[in-house]
Amino acid sequence: MRIIAVLLVAVVALSHLGFLVLEMFYWNHPIGRQIFETTPDFAAASAVLAANQGLYNGFLAAGLIWGLVSGRRDVKVFFLCCVIAAGVYGGLTARMSILYVQGAPALAALIAVLAARPPRTRHYRL
């Protein structure tokens, strides 16, 4: 189960790195406008806001990667909860698809992280 948890957290982290790239660098590009279904005028007017949103997604990805590299369960749980909260908020206020694209994978990863038994630590007595 630990391997599944690591893989799911990695998928969520990589997707947020993808969101960072799309929102910061491709928002005003034809690819970004097609993915986010925006017009050239709207994309130009909201580019700064999208870049800010992309930066936040980068912070979420960095936190999840930190959790993966350090092996700290508490860090993974915290950042997955942040992603879930962002997905729920985005789903309720912007587009319901955000809940499925962002929130559902994070929820699956959170369940896997919580279900995985933490690695055993050895306690030596002196």
C-alpha cells in the first residue's frame, strides 16, 4: 500500500507542476486558451491572476515533493488536504471539473497515505 500511496502523491504533485506551467507560461497561448476554454481577450486580461494561481499550484507541488523526499507522512497529509480544499473551492466557485481533476486524485492519495502503514522504526535499548 505504501507504493500505491507514493505513486498517487507523485501523480498529484506532477499534475500541480503541470498546472503551474499551464497557468504561468501557457495561459495566453493557444494551447492554454484551448485547455481552459478562454477567449484571447479574457486570457490577456487575466494573465497576471492566472500566473499567481500557477505559483500557488507550484507551492502545493513543492510541498508534496518535500513530503515524498522526506518520507514525512504529516507533510503529505497537510499538502494533500490543501489540494483537496482548493479542489472543492474551485469546484464550487469556478468549474465543477476542478473537483474531479484536482480534488479527487488528492483524496485518493490521502486515503492511500492514511491507509499505508508507516515504516517500522527500530528502537534500540542501551
